[in-house]
Amino acid sequence: MSEPLDSHVDLASVSKDERLALMRHSAAHVLAEAMLDLIPDAELGIGPPIDTGFYYDFRLSRPLTQEDLGWLEERMRQSIASQHAFQMSKVTRSEAETRWKQQPFKLDLLKDLEDNNITHCTHAEFTDLCRGGHVNHTGEIPVFKLMSIAGAYWRGSEKNPQLQRIYGALFETEEELAAYEAQLEEARRRDHRRIGRDLKLFDLYDEVGPGHVVWLPAGATIRRELERWVEDLEIEHGYDHVITPVIAKRELYIRSGHWDHYQDAMYPIMEREGEQYCLRPMNCPHHIMILASEQHSYREYPIRIAELGNMHRWEKSGQVSGMSRVRIMTLNDAHIFCTDVEMVEREVEGVLRLMEHAYGVLGLTDYTYRLSLGDPNNHEKYVDNPPMWEAGEALLRRVLQRLELDFYEAPDEAAFYGPKIDVQFQTAAGKDESLVTVQVDFHLPTQFELEYVTEDGGRARPIIVHRGLLSTMERMVALLIEQYEGAFPLWLAPTQAAIIPIADRHVPYAEEVAARLKSHRLRVEVDTRSERMNAKIRTAQLRKIPYMFVVGDREEEAQTASLRVRGGGNLGVMSLDDIVTKLVHERDTKALTP
């Protein structure tokens, strides 16, 4: 027999976040109720609240359409207007199995529940398997809107059936919902996938595979400039650059621990001549082998090994997105080998200072620091060595505090071998992503039996700092596309200036101007199309080229050009010498604006 439970909640007494969670969870139930009216044989998945609203997963006999969303939304409003009470009840396993015998996903969820912890939630004629957390009646559900339809695998696994997911937005006021919709529109406008396609920066081809980015000439130019800059920056700060293979024997990753802790995220094994090889998911084992290949004295430390290293990680299909989450990536990676904790702290501090300098050059300011910790009880995910974890976490916490950086702590977000500082940023879509990490590692030096010669001639174990600086090239360029909305500063712009001859007879002079600029390593193009001048200017603006130089009879006679900037401004006529001086200075100082 079902046993009614008291589930009344005083909404005025809880925080706004708690209140919204209750409202959003309740709205998901009302959505499922409406779906069963629209498609009676719908198979129900789950319907949790999320940060901006709710979703519900269904397996349906047909694909959903935008018209369906409108119908479902109206049906939900009818249920809300009826103020149906939400009633929780405790049921036996037998009752639940009978109730859900036609719903395979609910039966699957039942397997995870203990016999004394099975509860249902009912409103109107609809019942769901639910642990609770609702408003008192449907009338307490505020403003909402069904936003989109997406695909999702049951329990997030590609091995399970694919479902249709409906996302809804829900806020307490119309103003908050409108602000959220405006944020989404801004995100669509800045979306690096759209801008990257429009500006022909990169592409993704089904024949090449999801998450395998193809850099087109314009995007490759941006990447090349970033790589040259960051390598020079690292050389100035004492890093030695190496190039290592993207593949290694499986034994290397068994020894490092990646095989045990990271295998599911690795590409399948390749076997040839009785040996098994893996595409590397990380660069660190290769750099460790370089250090271990010869004996080093304490006098040589810290030893900084850097590489723009390709890595391969089998991200799930549902998580792959543009260039921000890919399967093949190039990380601006480095490993710093230190003799003691004091040296580690100095190096971590130096990394954070260098990173802040680099971000300042790029104009990136909206990021936060996260201290990512392990879980001492999860020995499957993390190396079992409590003293090592305590020492590493305390070390990174001290550095953050000494630098007076605001940070928050996040349990269960560490690397398998040690804690880390993650630099978090928000994408244009509002999603929190890790840009770079700084990790302290006492574990891998032991795995690889690394040693250095101490001052007294003995042997000691080094400590490794794993660090990025710019993140992967893919994720950094995705971020910069959204940051600049495709209007890259001069030093990064694929084409830095467009030379626009007014008429065909001015093309030879335009070519002379272009040659002059190219001799100073400036990237310029001459628009020789048989189009009107204004059409050529418009094309250059759409391509977000920083400068347009218009040349005609007067400019040719005076050896000048008329300058325009992509935002629509007109800088007037300038001599070629002054133009070269202006552009070279702007490029070399990496100015963010003209």
C-alpha cells in the first residue's frame, strides 16, 4: 500500500535558489504530463532542475517539432492554471514495478533504489518515480518557456538508447526570463562555431570525424601567431622546447597510471607485430622520459620542458562542440621538475604570474581560479596516498593565498595523481570551462623512479609541476573568437589590411602598396574584383579586416592611401611611410584596438 508523505513547503522561508529548484523540478513533471497527452506511448526518462530551468528526456515514436513545443507549452499552462497539488507517497517495490511495467527507463532507475526508499509524486492524473522536491501545487510554477529539443543518451552513455530531450527555461519574473533570452541571443551572436564558419577559420567534416578540427588558412594564421608568441614568451622565462611523438607503447601509460585511471577517455589500442600502441592523451609521460634519460644535479633544477603537444582524447559524442571541446587538441604544455616544496611554490607562482601577463595581452579578464581537490575515499579515481594529497593541496592553497587571488575549492575535480589550480572561464553560452591548469605531482616521479643528485652526493626524488599557459590552441582560439566577435586585433588578424583600388587602372599602384606592406611582414590583400568601391569596403568589413586602404588617382600621384577602419571610421589620407609605421607599431605592441 502506498503511504502518503507530508511534502508541504513554505516557499517564503527558503532561499531563492532552493525555491527555483523546486519550481523547476515541478515544471519538469508538468512537461511529462503534457507529453503523455501529446504522445500517449511516450517512454519517460528523467526530468531534473538545472541552473536555468529544467529538462525531461523521452523515447518517442516520432521526432518532435517546434510546433510540438508550442502545443506542450500551452498544455502545461492549462495544468498550471488548474493548481493541481503535488503529493508525495512511499510505495513498495512491487507496487512500483507494477506501476512502471510499461516504462523501461523507470524500471532501470528502480534497480538503484533501496526497498524502503521508493517514492512517487502525483499531480492531477500524472505520477512519476521521484524522490521529491516540489512546490505545493502547479499554480506556484512561475514564468517559463520551452526552449529547444536535443538528443541525449540514457544515463549519458553512447551504449544506451538515444532519447529526445526538451529544455525549458524558468524564472520567477518575466524580467528575469527576458534577460535570460537576451543572454542566449548574445551567445548566439558570439558563438565561435557560427563566426568561425562565416570567416572561414575552421571546419569540421563528417568524413574526418567529430571533434577533429580542420584549420583553414585564416584560422591557421591565428594559431601560428599565437604559437610563435607563446613559444618566445616561454623561452624568455627559461623553458626548453621539445617535440615528442603522439603515440607510444601501452606500457608507458600503464606505468604512468593513465591506463588505469584514464583508459575510457583514450583512443582504442593499435596492435602491430605483437606490440600495442596508444595515441597519447597526455604529454607528461614523454617529457618524463626525456628527463629520465640522463642524470641531473640539483644545480640544474628547476628544469622546464615545454611543447605544443598534440593529444588525443575520446570525448563522448554529446560533449564534442566546435573547437571548445574536441578529440584531437594541441596543448601549450610544460612540465617543471623541482627539487623541493619551496621551489615548487616559486614555480607555481611564476606560472600564475606569466599566465596573467599572457591573458592581459589577449584582453582576457573574466576568469576565476578553482582549487580542484581529490576525494580520499575514491581510490578508483584517485591515487591512494593521503599524505601526498594533503601536501599538494596545502601547497597550492598557500600560493593562491600568498598572491591574494580569489579562488574557490571544488572537491572531486583533481587529476588522478594530484590536486590542481584550474583557471575557469565562461563561454558565450554561459558554460563554465577550464582554460588551463597548474598541477602539483608527487606521484609520477615515484612511478618512473626519477632521481637527481643532491648537494651531498645522495639521491632524491623530484616533484613535477604540470602546467598550461594558453590552454589548447583549439579552446583558446574558440574563446578569442567569442571574445573579439571575430574582430581580431591587428597582430592576430588573418588579413591585416585590404588594399582597394577605385578602378582597374589603380590596381598596379595597389599592388605596389601591398608589396611595401608585405616587406614589413604585414598580411595584406588587393581586392581586384570588378566591383564598386563601396562594395569592396563592405566585403572587407564583413570579413572583419582591421584596415582598408583606398587608392585612386590622387593617392597614386602623392604616394598615399586613404585609411578606413573596420568599425566604419575614416582616418583620412596618410603617406605610405606613416601607414607602415602605424601598422608595425600596432602589430609589435600587440595593441587590442587601433
